[in-house]
Amino acid sequence: MDINNNTESLPYVHKVGLPPKQTLFKEITAAVKETLFSDDPLRQFKDQPGSRKFILGIQTLFPIFEWGRDYSFSKFKGDLVAGLTIASLCIPQVIIILIHLNFVFVCTFADSSFVPPLVYAFMGSSRDIAIGPVAVVSLLLGTLLQDEIDPSKDPINYLRLAFTATFFAGITQLTLGLFRLGFLIDFLSHAAIVGFMAGAAITIALQQLKGLLGVAYFTKKTDIVSVMRSVWSTVHHGWNWQTIVIGVSFLAFLLLARHIGKKKKLFWMAAIAPLVSVILSTLLVYVTHADKHGVKTVHEIKRGVNSPSLNEIFFSGEYLGKGFRIGVVAGMIALTEAIAIGRTFASMKDYHIDGNKEMVALGTMNVVGSMTSCYVATGSFSRSAVNFMAGCNTAVPNIVMSLVVLLTLELITPLFKYTPNAILSSIVISAVIGLIDIEAVILIWRIDKFDFFACMGAFFGVVFSSVEIGLLIAVSLSFAKILLQVTRPRTAILGKLPRTTVYRNIQQYPEASKVQGILIVRIDSAIYFSNSNYIKERILRWLTDEEEHLKENNLPRIQFLIVEMSPVTDIDTSGIHALKELYSSLQKRNVQLVLANPGPMLVDKLHASRYAELIGEDNIFLTVAEAVHTCAPKMKELVEP
Amino acid sequence: MDINNNTESLPYVHKVGLPPKQTLFKEITAAVKETLFSDDPLRQFKDQPGSRKFILGIQTLFPIFEWGRDYSFSKFKGDLVAGLTIASLCIPQVIIILIHLNFVFVCTFADSSFVPPLVYAFMGSSRDIAIGPVAVVSLLLGTLLQDEIDPSKDPINYLRLAFTATFFAGITQLTLGLFRLGFLIDFLSHAAIVGFMAGAAITIALQQLKGLLGVAYFTKKTDIVSVMRSVWSTVHHGWNWQTIVIGVSFLAFLLLARHIGKKKKLFWMAAIAPLVSVILSTLLVYVTHADKHGVKTVHEIKRGVNSPSLNEIFFSGEYLGKGFRIGVVAGMIALTEAIAIGRTFASMKDYHIDGNKEMVALGTMNVVGSMTSCYVATGSFSRSAVNFMAGCNTAVPNIVMSLVVLLTLELITPLFKYTPNAILSSIVISAVIGLIDIEAVILIWRIDKFDFFACMGAFFGVVFSSVEIGLLIAVSLSFAKILLQVTRPRTAILGKLPRTTVYRNIQQYPEASKVQGILIVRIDSAIYFSNSNYIKERILRWLTDEEEHLKENNLPRIQFLIVEMSPVTDIDTSGIHALKELYSSLQKRNVQLVLANPGPMLVDKLHASRYAELIGEDNIFLTVAEAVHTCAPKMKELVEP
């Protein structure tokens, strides 16, 4: 079983396979296909007649025609319950975030939870996502827009810029989807998103202190230092105790409901608590006349159902560029959130989400939205989770929700006169606190320290500076990590595991033993310009260390250096140069270089560069075991005389 | 020999090793050490008494005290010949590039080939490098400086800015060396440098058309379009046929000498040809009085030996920032060239170059240079090659050269009155043509197509736009390549090679056979946020493809998916998430996930994230062979009933 027990007869030595030569065109086609069409989206169209192709095309673009055919009353029952549940969560929670962000948003708030979910229901492929305006994107958009136009001074242009940004957010999403560049959003790492969301949650919660404390004048900046200073400066004359009592007690109620709602069977508690709070607090104010004692209420809300807004979008002028920039940022963030949600629930129910198709759906939804007085909508994590738990089957709950929200708001708008602002702040705070995922942060710390730094970078960037800075820090740190790994790859000394022909890292397997006269090194990365010199010098350093150690112990010197190439997936011209330098350095030291198990790319390039000829074809082996086995007898000859 | 022949008795199954747990501090220390001190620079100081440490320290800082002790007369003979040879190459070639670039540089030209080589001789660790002003850096510096100050209008500030830039170039190099950030220059890939050098050569050669054609008015822009337009517009009234005759005939002579000089024994032909040309052409003009017939000559050159220039450096004002920016760019380019040369020749003679120490030497040299009227000097490839072939032994040729150049120029400066500009242009053109390395480009094309695009990007960027754009394109393309590789890593289906227990890519080894009921997939990259989703979906796609294929052929379905993890050197939190999703998708399909040979980092993180518990410790194997061997009997039970 162990080929090394038997040194007399050499085992059958496999030749290292040279992959079939490909033409340049084929190579490029394959690379483009794997990069942009890795999910092979046209697979189902293959070998189908024309009419079937047309139907499949329609179904691909509008999945509702696919699942709609099997739709049954029993499915609808589940969807109806889910739709009503997310509507009850949606009505107070999200819509009212907007009142706090900017009053002018009010006229679009209901619209954003009406048109986009309808569009998504037709085009989206996720069965669980709940579409609508969400806290993080709303905050981001509000902050970015305020930097350009002060909504209290120029509300009309502010709103127009919001529509412009929404339009370009949709266009961005649509473009990424159509050009199949969906993989770009993968560049936001999980760790970065966790940090970013937690930071955004803190920022949003801090903004709500205005409503919760009944403060009249408040800073427009979002960083924690400005906000705390603003809170502090108003402590003596601005706080209103009645407001604080209402706000804090309902916040406690909401957090309790959240906590109870964690049990799967009681999830509806968390879902309806916000609506209950709004109703109770409105009644309370109406009964106690607290609005006469300084408790601020929402008062009247102007309503207008989805008036066309296409002609309000800036298609020229200075705001075009600004709207474009804001739209791209908001669109990307919205996309990241929606795709992450879609993927999470798809893997729970094991169906497939096509990221690029999803982007087309989200993009269309926002472009249509921007023309009907909506601002950027996306998938909401909390509502999607409730939707999932309430037993949704298709995208129908989105339709149910949008209709219910619209009707309810038409009916209850007059009641908002007595709804205290504080209750809305409480709802927002209790909602965004769920975005702070301490467990995930602990897990990140345990798995990967560098990820943790990226996560904290995003968090502190958002909290102490701004949303954009936080994102920038997180993305830069994530990239730095990849580059660092590529620049300083790991190398390992291999030893033979007892009673096997398996060679493994001697640090991981202390029982593995070195082979006399042979040093076996594994390179754990593709060899590129950024690491080729390091790899060369690291290998020579392993050799120097080993030789010193051997000399001290009067052991025979190293005669063969076997480089295990399994993990070396690719090499570039700088890498070939470094290997050539390694070979000539080893020649000077009278050590023979031997390669084991180069992959297809590598074999191809070793031949193209004539490196295989340089070190000799017979010094390239299929496995380390074969290399050791062939080198060991040769060495004897050298030692004995 | 083949464990699979014998399915009755299971082989000894190795446990996958869990590396010893490290503390966070140790982990970070190890990472910092490997990133910044990968060459272990303090190794020789270990276990040495204090006085010895001091001597070693001095020798480390000034290697001349190390090799100086063994310096002998026989070594000096070789060094003297080498020094004289590179001096004869240096006098016309490099110095005179500068006249063409900017007249004001003249007073510093000799200085730059005097002070820096002296400083380097004391501090540098390369034995072959020849220090002085070089074409590419001169061009770059000239272009960048001209963008800020027009030398014909404000020569004094122009010169001061040049010293400022040189100062900061030195500081940049010194800082990189001291903070051991030398690995940053590895980010300029070999391919990018080849393209950049070729582009720079074309640009420099085009600039020389002014002298070669005897054109009076010439554009200051460096891109090919501007230059050709400038040449074309002067065709009717600006060209001087006598100048062209002299220039072209000596250019032919120089190119011939270059060609002959490629033979190792005749290398001196190429080395002395420029000096010979200058002498001959000067005589020619003196005899024929061609300077009276429109042949432009150098006329007088102001000389001043290394006056102190410390007080001319801008340490405040608007030029401080500009000088800093130019200095950083020029310093990095100069560094890249010097380190590349040093490494090349060090590997030829097999001695070790410490990149960071080398940077300290180069940085000090330029800081001192900037205070003694020099501009950025670095290693010249052509002169270093001549130096190497002339048999240099130490850094002494640099001292010889600097003295010879200084004395010669003092003597022959008056003769420059009759030296035609055209001859200098010819020398420059013949010199820079050597920077165009067609063979390297062909090799790059053969080895790596993407590298070739980076190379061409740098080339066309420099030729059609500017040096900075060319560099930017090359660096961006190189990074894009790394990121693309990390985003779309390769995966492969493995099969068993006949008569072995070795599993290899079935594309590379068509004789490898799949194992019934088991799909074996290898992931060829670390799993990071940028590729985790792709990897998960790619594996599921392999599975779907295989299952369809099996169904068509009525073969038993896949029951085990073995993922070979050998090349997976690292994983982050996004990667763990993707693996969890993969596991739950496979559970839904009733396929068992099995991992083979996870490395130390991976084992550590699989345990930290409890993933090992999730899929079951007994589903993680040391090798694919063991995994197959353990799964195969289990499968039978499932199939038989």
C-alpha cells in the first residue's frame, strides 16, 4: 500500500498531462463566459423550438407567468396572511422613517410602497423578498440629497433631485443586470455589510433622538459627535418630559415584543406591535390632549396618489450629474441588500436566484418608480423575514401589501393629527436596533481577524464620519486583504505521513517526517508579479534554514528541492522569471529543482516559456511521492562515492 | 499499491490535523514579520556579542566595510577596466540626453554622474549596478517638471523644483526602505515594465527628431500625435539636409556597433561607439565648418562642480507640494529600475540583494544628490550590463566612472563648441532603441494574454498620452487581473488515475475516471467574499450537469460530493456562509458533502465557525482517496435495498 516500502522497483511513473492546446479565441470566449455568464442563463433555451423559446423568454423576463400557472387558492391563503402581516409592519415602520428624515418625502412615502412592489411581483424571481422603502437606503439617500439641496429651503428641487437619483439608481441596477456585471456587488464583503449596517443603525437611531426627546432644533449632520453635541446643547430648554415618557415607554413595549417575537410561533407579536403602538399612542394623545402640552404630533399629511413624475427628473443642468452620482451609490447599496436577502431565503428553501435577472427586475422597478413619484425601493430584511415566517409562497404578498398600505393610509391619514412624533421615533429605533448583529460580529472575530477590522472600519466610518466614508473604508480594507494574501502567500515544508504516500504540512501534521536529502516546499498561491520575488526568496530561505540545521547536526546536505505546485493555479511572466532565477540560484548551490503536480494552466505556461525544457521534463512529476521516489535512488549515487 | 483494489478492509484513516492554537498577538506578529521582514534581516545579529553587533551594524549600513576588507589588486584591475568602459558609455550617452531635454539641466548633468555613484559605492549592496542619470527617469522628470514651470521662461525656479523633486524622490526611497515597504514596488509587473520602457523609448526617440532633423521649433508635448504633427509642419522650411546626413550616418554606425556588440567578446564595441562618434563628428564639423551651414552644435556648456543646493530646495510655498508629487513618482520609477537591475545581476552571480537595504542606499544617494546640485539618479540597465560583462567585482567601478567622467568633462567641455546636436540625437536614439524588447513582448504574449494587454496598455498609454497615464493603465490592468482571478477562480472535476490513488483534473488527464455515485470537485483558490457565491453556485452547477448526464444514461445518482480543498489556502466569513449554504442546498438534494485535505488555516476556521460540527467531523478527510474509500461502502447500503 505504500510505494516507499519498495525502493528497488520504481513504481509506474505517470507523465504530467499537458492540456489540449486551445486557440486564443476559445480561451477568451471561455474566460468571458465564466466571468459574465457563469450561471449559463441560456441553458433552458437549448434545443427548444422557436415558439417554446418565445414563451420561455417571456417567462424568464416575467417569472409571474411561470409560477402564475400553478397558482392555487391554498397558496393564496398563505400569501394573503403574509401580505397582511408585512403590511401591518410596513405601515408604521418604514413609511414613517421618512417623515423624520424629511417632511417633503411624505407625499412619496406611500407611493414607494405601492408601485415598486407591484412591478417586482411581475418581474422578480425571489419568492420571499418584501419590497418597499427601507431604513438604510432612505437614510443614505436623505443624507446625500441634503448635502446638495436643503429641503426646508427648496423642497421642490429637493424632491426632483430625489426622483433623479431614483431614476439613475434604477438605471444602474438595470445596466449591471443587463451587462451581467452582477458579480461587482460581491465586492462588498459580508463583514463590511455587517459593520455598515450596524453603523447605519446607530446613525439612524441617533437621528431619532430628535423625536424621542422632543427637541425642536437639531443638527442635520449624521456623525455621532455632531448629534451628541446637538442633543447636549438642548438639554436645558429643549426637552419635553411628556414626549420622553410616551417615547420611552412605547420603545420598551416594542423591544419586549421584538424579544417575544424571536420565538417562531410568536413572530406576529413583533410584526403587529408597531401598528398597535401607533394606534394606542394616537388614542392616548387624543384622550389626554397631550398635544397641547408640548408633545409634537405628525399633524396633517398631504396625500397624492402616484402622480406622474417623469417630467420632474433632471435630464440636464447641474443636478443631472449630482443625481447620477447619488443614484449610483444608493442603487448599489439597495442592490446589495436585495440580493443578499434574496440569496439567503433562496438557500433556505433551496431554489435558485439569478442575481443578474434579479437586478433587471429591481432596476425596472426603480425606473418605473422614479416616474410615478417613488424613491429608491429595495428588499427589506425584517419584512422579508416576517414574510417568510408568515408562510408566503410567491411574490403575491407584495401585491397584497401594496394594496393594503394604500387603502389603510387613505382611511387613517386624518388620524395622524394626534399621532405623536415620539412614537414614530420609538418604532424606528426598535426596528434599526435589529440591524446590529452582535452575534455575527463575534463570529467574524472568531473566524477572521482581518474581516473584523474591515467590519469595525465600516462601523466607525459610518458612525464618526459618513455613510460614504464607512463604505470606502470597508471596501478598501477588504481589497487590501486580498492583495496582501496574494503578495505574501503561505509556503509550507511538507513531510511524509507515516504508512502513507501522502505529504503534508509538517506544522499541521507533526507526525509527518522529512525525507533525507530532499526538501519539499509547497507554494500556496498563484504566482504573480506581486509575489514572485517573495516566493523565490522564501523558498531559498527555507533551503538556507534547512541547510544550517543539517550542518549543525552533521546530516547529509539537501540535494533535491521538490516544489509542490498543486495550489499554484496560475503564473504570469514575472512568475516565470522568478522560477528561472530560482533555478539558476539552486544550480549554483548544486541543488536540483523538481516540480510536482503542476496544474493545466501551469503546465501550459511552463512549456510556452520553455521552462520545462530548462529544468528538464523528467524533473516534473505527477505527485510528490513519485518525485521523492525517483529522486531518492539518484541521490544514493551522489552520496556513496 | 492501490488502496481502491481492496474495498473490504478499510485503510488506516488519518485524522485531519488541527494546527496548534495561536494567540492573537502571535498571529499578528507572525503576519507582520512575514509581510515586512520576510527576509529576516536581523538573522546575522542573533547570538552575537555587543561589539560584534556594532561592527555588523556598520557593515550592514555600509557594505563597503564588508567587501573592502577582502579587496585586492586583482579585483581592482577588473573594476578599473569596467569603470573606464562604463565611463566611456556614460559621457556621451546619458549626459547628453539632458541637453536635449532641457538646457538648464546641463549644469547638473555631470554632477549627477559624480556624487550619487560615490554615495552608492559606500552604501549599496549590488556589485554590478552602474549608477547615474538614466534616460527613462530623465524623460519622466523633464516632462513632469515642464508641466509645472516652463524652463525657457523661469530656469532658476525650474532647477529649484528639480532639486526639490530629487530630494523627495530620495526621501520616498529612504522611507520605503526604512519602513520595509519595499514589496510595494513589486506591484509593477514585469509585463507593465516592458511596455512602459518600450513606450518611453519611442517617446524619447521621437523627441530626438528635433536634433536629428535640425528642426528649430518643436512641440514640448511628448505624445506621438503632437510630435508627428510638429515634425510634419516643419517639413517645408525647417529641415537641414547636412544635419540629417550627419545624424543618420552616425545613427547607422551606432546601430551597427550595437549589433556587433551583442557578441560577448565584442561588447566593448558597443560601449565605446558613442564616444567615438562624438569625437569623429566634432572633428568633422570642425574641419568642414558645417556649423556655418545650419548644422546646430552644442556650443558652450556652463560648468560648475557640485555647488551646494540645499538652500535651493523648496521647503515651503506652492512648489513644495508639486515637487513632492513629482518626486514620489520619479522616485518610485527610479527604484523599480534599480531594484530590477540589482536582482537580475544578483541572481546571475547568486548573491543576495536586500531590497529594503538597497532602497535606503538609493534614497540616501538621492537626498545627498539633491543637496549637491544633482537630480534623480538610479541604476542604468545598459551600463550595468556593460559593467557586468567588463568583469566588475565590486561597486568600485562607480567610483572610477564618476572620477573619469568629471575629469574628462573638465578637459573636453571647450570642444563641445563643434559637437553637432544631431550626433547626440543619434546616440540617444540608438541607446533607447535597446529599451524596446520585442523578444520579451513575444514571450509575454505566449505565456499570458492578460499580461500582454497590460504591457500594450502601458506602451500605448505612454506613446499616445503621457508617462503617468501609461503607468496608471498598466498598474490598473495588473490589479484587475489579480482581482479577476480571485473573483472567478477555477474549479475542476477530479477523476482517479488508473493504477494509483491519485485524483486529478479529468480535463488535464483524460485517462482519469470518475467514481460511480461520487462527484469530486476541486476549488482552485482561497474562498473570499469576492468569490464565495460564485464557488457555491459553480459547485452546484457541476452537480446539476453531472446529474442530468447520469439521468440520461440511467446511471445511479450522485450521493456524495467530495470537495478537494488543497488549494484553498484561506477562507473568510463570507466563504463560511457560502459553505453553509452549499451544505443546506446539498442536504435538500440528498447529497452528502465531504471535504478533503483542508489546510491549517481552513481547519482552524472550520472549527472556529462550528462548520466542522455542522457537516460532521467524520466527513472531513485527509485525502480524496480516503474520502472515496470511506464513502464507497456507505453508498452500497443506500443503493442495494
